[in-house]
Amino acid sequence: MAQNYWSVYEEPKWPSHAPTLNILSSKYTGDFSDTDSELSDDGDYIALKSRFERKANVKFLTKERVSSIEGLTDEQKGIHYKRRAAETASAGLVDATIETIKRGKPYGLNCDTDVRDGWTPLMLAARGGHFELMNAFIRKTASLNCERDGVTLLMMVCSLPYYTSPYEKTVSMVAKLVRFGANVNLVDKRRKNALMYAAEVGNLLVVQALLPLCDKDYVDNQRWNALTWAVSNNQVQVVQFLYENGFAIDVVDVRGNTAVDIAVQKGFDSIIEIFPKAESDLIEEILGNQNLSFEDIFKNLKKGERPSFFENVCNFLLAVKCGHLIPIFSEKKVTLYDLLSSNEEDLKTFGVHLPFQRKRILTGLHRFHRHPYHPKSLHICIKDPTYR
């Protein structure tokens, strides 16, 4: 059963970080210099210095910069503060971002303002997994259903990989967003919802939290459900959980593939092992029994019996992505002659009940018969008692 995170929700406790740099302090307006600083032997200071040197391309506000914009127009100041807010929010600097928004408020800047190409400071914080900054914005009643190109704030958080944000932190932020009004059923331009984003990156904790709030039968515009997204990215644990919770594995997408087909095509053996074994084992057994030489096929024939060449029937079905029909054709004892001379009514007699499966087979037969037989396509048998 999926856990109910909403009834036991607790405010997430964020780990403590190094002290935040006050970017408006004149103490930090100059270059970092170990020789001139009495902090050169301080490990925390050196670590903080390295952190900022790695982000040398990010230019932060200083007293000189504040004074340098005094001669600008209000419109230019608004542009300036938006640019600064984008830089500090992307870097996850809480105090710097809040101070920038505070200074830019008279010029129309807030945490929901488009500061760069449709990104708001809140979205930039979400994209980088800066949850401490997100908490500060949420407390300022930011819009939690904001979106960029159809991707909502909740989707951005759900799509964070583990190396950006540990899943334990991510599920806490997801719980908080939902608690404060984020809509889990909103979809992007591909009709992909937050559950699908979490399944794709393998965030099992978020999938467990969102599942009770989502429709299991929902599919996006390519007819993929959350389980299909997990299969496509080889997320074994998520696939196991969704399959055990009733997600269908036989939903056919716009390309004619099911989740099982995708797993087989990509060679995801761990996922294939999760799905029912009866049919796949039977197919493997049938194919194994058909691995006979041409001589063995005729040697084992009874008097008056025709060879079925069922191995070729299996190869044909696999080629048209109907390998799951092999047990049905085996049970009906369909020979290669029966298959190559069949029409739609014959396929129904064989047990092919779904129209799209019959269409696949008939299309394959059409392509096969479109090319004339070559004389060398027939096996040349040496005159031997075996073939009399």
C-alpha cells in the first residue's frame, strides 16, 4: 500500500550549511586573498572561497554595483534586479535572492516575476533543488501552480535526479507543495503529469506519495502511463511498485508497443523478470524446440506428413512484433503454408482476435509476397534415402 504522506506531514528539517555570504557587506567587496586575510587558515573559509571561485561566472551584487545603478531609469533598474535575481536564485543563495527581490520590489520584481526566458526565481530554485530558498518563497505566498512551457513547479521538483537532490528531501518538498495547493493532476504539453516525471527518474518515494492522488489509467499523448515511463528509463524499483499496485502492462502506445515490448527491445532483463513468466517461458520453450536442422525436420516426419516449418512461423511473428501470439499459433498447429496463405478470416480462426494484431500480420504478409520467389530460395536436397 502507498504511504499517506499528507496525514503525517512534518516540516522538513534542512541540513545546516556554511554561513551565507552577505553580498551587501563591504567586507566581501574585494578579491579573495589568503595573504591579506587572517582567515586563511580557517577550513570553513577556504571551502567557502572555493565554492565561490567555482562560480566565478556569477556576478553578485556589491556596494559598488548598487551605487552604479543610481543613474539608471526605473525600467533599467527593473531589468538589472531581474538579472541579479536570476543569478542568485540559480545559485541557491537565500539571503542574496531575498535581498535582491526586496530591492527590486519597487520596480515590479517579486518571486513570481519572469526574470529570464519564462523562469521565475521560484522555478529556478526548484530546478536546482534549492529547497531552502523554495521554503522562503512558499512562505511569501508564491503561486505554486506556476508553469513554464506547461511544466509546473511540482513537475520540476518531481523530475529532480538523485544527484541533484536526495529523494528523501524531494518527497518532503513534494508533500509541502501539495499541502499548500499544488495540483498533482496538471499536465504539460505532452500530457505528462507529475507522477510520470517521478517515475521516469526513479523517485520511488515521490511515486508512493503521489499515487493515491492520481488516476492509474491515465496516459499521455503517446499513450504511456507512469509504468511505461519507468520501464523506458530502466527504473526497476518503480516498475515493481507500480505493477504490484495494478498498473497495466498491456497498454499499446501509438507505436504499437507495450511496456513489455519496450523492456524487451532495450534489453532490460531485470524489468522483464518482474512481468508474468508463463507466456515468455512458453515462447522460449517453443523456440528452443524448433531449433532443428533441415535434415532433422524431414527425418522426424511420419509417412504422408508435411513439414510445418514452425520455426519460420515464429520468426515471422517476431518480425511483425506479434511474438506473444506464438503460443496460440503453436496450439493451433499453424504451418508456414497456413500462415503465408491466410487472410483476415483465417487469422480470426487461428485466434488472433485484436484488429491491430491482424493488421500487423497482414501487412507483413503483403510485404513478403510483394517480392517474387528466387529459384535459389528453395533448399537443394542431395539424393539420399532420408528424403525418399
